[in-house]
Amino acid sequence: MIGQAVAIVKGNLNPRMVSLNGQMEQGLAIVETEGTCKLGCLHCNIDVPKQGDATKPDFLHFVEEYARSSPEGSNLILKNAASGLRNRELELVRRSVERGLFTTITTEGLTVPEYFQDGVVALNDEFPGRVGYTVSLDGSAELVHRQLRINIPFDRVVDFIQKQIKRGVYVETNFVAHSGNLLDFKSYVDFVTGLGVAKVNVLPLQEIGAAARNGLGTPDLIEMVDVLIDTYETGTPETKEALEHTIGGYFHRMKKGAEASGCEGCPAGSRDMIMIDSRGDIYPCNSLRDPQFKQGNIGVSSLADIYQSERFRRLQDQLAQGDGDSPLKFGCPRIIEKSPEKYRAALDYLNSRLEESGIDLSALPEHGRRVCFARTF
């Protein structure tokens, strides 16, 4: 969920290599250790009851199993609702890094205690480039940022980012795009890259939970496509690097005829992607966190059983078909189900811009025509 404290493995630490047939060459696991949040952001949809530590699933065992079974150089995301990162989460991060999984921590920057920060620095010293932070920041100024994150002071988040970068730790940011902050995006990218942020993830606000009531809503997706492309194409080398995984970078590579991959962070492209919620329930990914897609529980199901099950393979095939009538297809139909008309209009618009650039979309591999509007990996 957007807005939760997350430990997440990121592409700039370990670029996710995708073969020409669109298959991920490394895996991605997401583990949520806490299901409630007390920060009160306006866009969260966190309603999982809090559990006592005594009833927690054995996440450490899962990390061990995933590290053994996943391809070399795979990634782990450790999600933790913003009630504070503690010794348990630090041990999970440590175990993940020690077992060879590339790991970072995504957070709003308020609930990371000093001992946790020190532990990450120590891990970074011992395993350079294998651990870092993803920080949620939605604007280049206080008024813009707090439209969504009303209880999270802008200056404190910026101070947290600067502190980690000064200590040599990798930092990237999540920018939740909504109807009130798209005009700020170019200034935002200049601001965060000036701080030393290596990568910006752009995530359109989903009209679910509190977001459906806050009056901001999903951004104009056609405007978002324009903003991402224009910011990338007119940006500095640092800007281009930070936006490489957005639609801006995708559009640039398509124009150059170099885009042969789709949305890497998707079970349609990888048999080694998995999501575990705070109760230990297993889903194919965070976007498919729904009872109908539940695959089992880590207390009774092994990863081998999940990956080999007929249900999992059938779901992969379904997702791989994509969505949309144009040559371009959505990376994940589930992402668009709340606002299908908006997403299809944006896809058609992106298709028209590519055609104007002389791109023969039909000549690209199937996965090269998959577009993810919330691509972060």
C-alpha cells in the first residue's frame, strides 16, 4: 500500500534484468510485517487488524526459503505499516541482505529509530550497494507534500533523506501523483535529484479507501503521460537516470527501438514474484491482494508448491494477456479496474504519441508493448 513504511529492494541497487521474451531474470518478494498504520495519511487503505507478536508468522523462515529458491541476485520488499520499524524488521533486513537478497527500506521518514538507521548503515558498510531506503515524498514544498500526507512534515522527511545520503546510504523516492501535484513534478524532480536521490517512482493515486473521500483523486493520466515524457526528455542526465523506470524512460527507449521488456514487477513476467501479508497469506503480488487471488499461507505452504500449482500458472497466463485493444497493453489489468476509462484513454494517447514518432508497435515483442502506469521496479 502506498504510504506504509516499507523495506524494499530496488532496481538501481540491483537493476532487474529482463530477457527479450519479457521474463524476469531475478525474483521479487514482498513481505508485510504489520497491517495497521497510525499516520493518518489521506490516501491509505490499510484495514488489516493489528496482531500481537506471539501470533506473527515466521517471516525469517520465509526469507530463508525465498533466498534459497529464488534466482541469484533476487530482491526482497519488507513492508511494515507506519507504526515504527523495530528490532524484528531490522533482523529481517539483516537476514535478507546476508542471504544475498538486495534490500532497501521505504518509509515516510518519521518512524525509523536511530538504532534502526545505524543498523542499516552498518549493513551498507558490510554489503555495499545491497541496502537502502525508498522515501515517500509527494512534492517539492510543504503545501504540496501535505495534501496527502497531512501529518508528515515536509522538512522532517527532507532531513531524513539528507541524513541517509550523507551517511552513504542509497535513497530513492515515491511520488504519489494526484490531481493536486502534477504541476509540481518538474520542480520536484529537480529538488530531489539535487539532494542526491537516485531514482523517482511515480505512482498514480488510486481512488480506494480514504483516497476516494479526500477530494484529490486520480491524476489526469493524459497530463501525467505528458509530464513524465517532457520532464524526462528536457531533463539533466541525473533527471533521466531518476526517471528511467517511468513512462518517460519507456517512451524514450521505445523511440530508440530499444524497449523489449514490459512491467518487470509482475507475476506475468516472473514465476519468482510473491507477496506475503501480515497474517502470512500468500498472493502473487501486492496489486493482486484479494481473497480470490490468495495462494496459501507461509505456515502451511511452501514456495515450490505455490509456483507449481495449477492455480498460480493459470493466473500468470491470465495476466500475461494484458488488457486493451490497441497494440499497447496494460502491465496489470487489476491496477486500472477502479478507473478503466481514464487508463484506456491514457493508453490510447501514449499509443498516438509513439505512432507520431514513427514507432512500429506491431514489430515489438509482446512484453515490449506492456505499459505499467505504476511501475517502480
